[in-house]
Amino acid sequence: MAASSNHPKMKGELRISDSMDELATHLVEYISQLSENSVKEYGCFTIAVSGRTLIDLIGKLCEAPYIRTVDWGNWYFFWADERGVAKDHVDSNYKLTKDGFLSRVPVPSKHIISINDNISIGEAALRYEFDIRQLVKAHTINVDMHADCPKFDLILLEMGADGHVASLFPKNEALREKTNWVVYIIDSPEHPPERITFTLPVINSACNVIIVATGEDKANAVHQAIPVREAGDGFDVTSSPAHMVNPSHGKLVWFLDAAAASKLCPGDDGPKV
Ligand SMILES: O=C1O[C@H](COP(=O)(O)O)[C@@H](O)[C@H](O)[C@H]1O
């Protein structure tokens, strides 16, 4: 049975499931609710995803009842990060998402804003940000006036075992970016080295951010990322990019399985939920 908790010592709401299947069930129900609310309120749903296990987890959206109940025609689809490889390469987040999800749901192809793989990584980052700006201008994507950033309805992230989210890796220069919406890196500690990623100002301007973490190998990073830290406690926030996710006017929800949540317990900085 999933447990859900809000705790003043934890950043965001925690939803902890006993199994991957249960986590997927709760995750897709939550996404379908967000989609319904956004379409009702603004006429569309702007979603950015990242890669790997996430795409398997959202696969349930391609099945009954969601395949018929979700308003796919009003979805606008983006990537929070992409690897510097061709779109048909096994490492590509586009390929993963296309094969495992987008080919199974009727999102209009002109609503799928992918990253150009025919130009240099620097040009592709600029072009992707330009494409997003055009959709902000057209009022398809809302805007956070205070941050001068797009306000995506949902940014769906998966945390790596080192605490990275999207392609924002521990201690990387990209974590300091304050102005650009999209940047590229050429020094990813994980293969491939070239990546394009949303920056923290964009992630933290979203209406909703979900971070998924599953498996025992993520337990330490979860323990680093979720507890609220006191200023001056010596914790270097750049060692945990996921800890730096803190939507300024939006909602953050963590979807964890029991193994990933296993180190969040009394004696740490918060309660077991
Ligand atoms: O490199 C990436 O990794 C994360 C997830 O990390 P993993 O260790 O669980 O595979 C992913 O969300 C991101 O999109 C991707 O480019």
C-alpha cells in the first residue's frame, strides 16, 4: 500500500510504494489528473520528460482507461534532457520515449518538440531554447514572469544514484546557470559526455515537478536530496542536484519505492512515512 506524506523537514510531498507496479499505477493516475486540470484551465498540457526507467513507468498511460480518457490532442511534449547522440541511437532519450511511449499514444507530431541531432550540441541547445521561446510567445507554454522562464505544467524527472536530475550532475558548472533555459555540457560523468539539459531556473519555475527514484542504489542519494537542510550546516547543495529542485510557485512530489526510501527514517532528518 502506498504511503503519502508531507513533512516540514522534507522537501516536497513523498509518495512511497511497495513495488514498481504500484508506483507506476499511482504515477500515471497523478499525471492524468494533472493533464485533466491543465487542459480544463488552459486548453493544453505541457510536459517535459527525462529518460530511462521513467518511460517504462509511464507505459500504463498507453493502456485502458488512460489511452481513451487522456486528452492526447492537447498535449505538448518536450524533453528535460537529451544525450548528444543521433535520434536512432540506443542512448537517445528521444528514441527511448518514441519507442516506449510516443508511438503508442495519439499526441500530434507537431506537438512533439524534440532536440535537433543534425547540428552541433551547442547549436542544438540554442535551437531548442528558441523553439521553447516561440511556444511561450504563442502562449502555448505559460510563463513565470518573476523568473522570466517557461512554466511547464509538468517536468518529470528521474534521479540517478549520484543525485543527478535531467543532465545536471553533481558539482557541474551547469548547476550555476541563472539566465539560459537550456544549456549543453561536454563533461557528463556518465556516458555519453555531451548532453543538453533544462537549467534549474526552468525546472524550478514549473507548475509541477515529479522526481522518481527506485531501487536500493538510489537510497543514499534520496537521503541526501529530500531532507530540508539548515543554512550553514556544511552541506554542499551542489553535491545533490536533486536537492536543488525546489519549485518556487509549484508543487514537488517524489515517487519512491520502498528500497529507495529505506534510508529516510527517524534519526536522519525526518520520519519514516
Ligand atoms: O542520464 C540520465 O539519467 C537519468 C536517470 O538516471 P538513472 O541512473 O536512473 O538511469 C535520466 O532521468 C536522464 O534523463 C538521463 O539522461
